[in-house]
Amino acid sequence: MNYGLNILQEARRDLVSLGALIHRLDPGRIPFRKATRCDIHVSGGEFNVAANLSDCFGMKTAIVSAMVNYPIGDLIAERVKAMGVKSFYKTFDHNGVNGPNMATVLSDQGHGVRAPVVFYNRCNEAAAQLKPGDFNWDEIFAGGVRWFHSGGIFAALSETTAELIIEGMQAAKAAGAVTSFDLNFREKLWKISGGESRAVSVVRRIVDNVDVLVGNEEDLQKGLGIPGPEVAAKSKLDPSVFFGMIDQVTAQHPNVKIVATTLREVHTTNRHSWSAVAWINGQTYAAPTCELDVLDRVGGGDGFAAGFIYGLLTGEAPEDAVKLGWAHGALLTTFPGDTTMATVDQVRAFAKGGSARIQR
């Protein structure tokens, strides 16, 4: 099944991601202004996809990123290894005072009517200094690569990171890989690097090299500058707004063969309705809607992307690929942290309509 894509059947690596590695400080349900302790989660929108595909789905993946030679870098590198992800780093030395640093994301979990609060310390971030020419793509893609993935968070970090994504995409295409990009529009990040107008001009240039696009209607509007329909959807779970924008996406970027997203209606911080939809080579597909009791919502979208890409790489029927992404994203919200703790059997059982009955 080609979905309009030419997916290599055999290669040394199933997926290579390009993006920033970060550590997330998580005080749980306590807001930071009252926190006395934090858990540390290793993350990164692009890394999460590679980690999920490796740890849950048993695929051969790699991350291309910046690393800093200091204890926080050691902590992050250890977690990358633990998730089974091969690393290709440009390493920076920390000066002992102000960097370069591995970025910190600070995010409490909220509870009930109190939403999570997310803010950043990306001051003097090593990943923002990455630029074209920093990596040997021939070495990274030696033996073949089936899929190359990056995202809007990394693109927003600096003028050079977006250019590096384009360089990586073009090298991946030359190596025969499918390319994907998660729009992941983050207003706070783009605000300090030129705002929405720069975001649109940068992201459009990247998407000219992309086969598979992940992003909701807000991502499409703010990342690609595509106007939304006049009539707002009655529900966040109504896919009509998303599907109504696809013609404009493909008119602007005819190279894009697949556009997919999660649909989420947030009732309270810990209670969400959850679905997913995809436009695949001219056809539309939708997953069921389920009610989630959310432990930690961070990373659910990356969980969907990983399960969906796994379905495509393994030749599942399009509707089953969407369900695998939907199921894995749902399960990911039941674990602490940003990356998966699920097994592929759990994902497949949930995708087929499994329940939360105890497994003995």
C-alpha cells in the first residue's frame, strides 16, 4: 500500500528525526510558585516520535541534535540511549556559567478546572545554534533511511535551524526517504523569532519538501497562513474544519500526500474527548472518539504521530494507521512524561476497541 508515497521496504534505519532535545521539569499537580520538588522528563517534539517508534514499536530510529558536555547533557543522552534511539550529535562545551545549555521546559500538570501552565528557559540553547553543514547526512543515511521527521518547534528556534531542516529534508529525499513535518505551532517561540509573518514564510519553504504533514486547523492557519472556514465547527471533535482546509493546503503544496491531526475536546484538565483524522492521498479517514482520563497530556500528539507513522511504515490499511496513532496517543496520556511506556500489543488492542479490563 503506497498511500501516494514511495516507502522503502528495507533500510538500515526506519526513521531519523531532527530536532532539539530538552528536559522538562514537572512538579506534578503543584504549580511552580509553590513547588518543592520536580520530576525530570527528557523530551523534544521531534525526539519523542523517534523514541516512541523505538521503545513501543520496535523500529530502528535515530535523532540528530545538539548535545552539551555537562551533567544535564549526560542525563539527556542517557535517556536517549535508554529509549533505544541512535544519536548523531554536534557537541558543545559548557563554559560553566551561562552555556550553551540544553533547554528547559517547565510544565505543571494542572488539575480539574486548573489548566497546565507551560513556560521555557531556552536561553543560549545549543540546539538553536545548529546550522547547515553541521552534520554529515551521507553518514547519517548510510545504509538507507525510510522516513525523515522534523517539526515546527525546532524550526522556530533560530534563523539557522529552519535552514538545517530544509538541508536535512533535501538530503533525505535524495536518499529515498519519505519526509514528514509536525507543524507544532508554538506562539511563544515564534514571537521572539519574528512572529506569525516570519513563521509562515519559513514553514512554507520547509513544507515544499514534505510528503506528510501533521497539524490541526490552528497549525494550518498560523503555520501555513491558510485562512479557516467562515463558520466555526460546533465541536473540537468535528473534522469538517480540518478537512475543509485540505484543498488549500494541497493547492499551495501539491507535494503533500498526507495531512493528519488529533482532535481533542478538553472538558477539564483530566478529562478529554479524543479522536484523530487524516487525509490520505485524496481520501478522508477518522478514528473513533473515546473519553480520556488524562494523567499527563504532554506528548499525546507526538504519540499519535508515532503510531500513525508506524502504521504507514508497516503497510497497514489507512484507517488502521489512523487508529494506531489514535490509540497510542491516547495511551501516552496515561503515563507520566513525554515519551511512551506502552507496548505494541496494548496499542493494537486499544485500536481494535479494547477496554481497561485488568489483564491477567
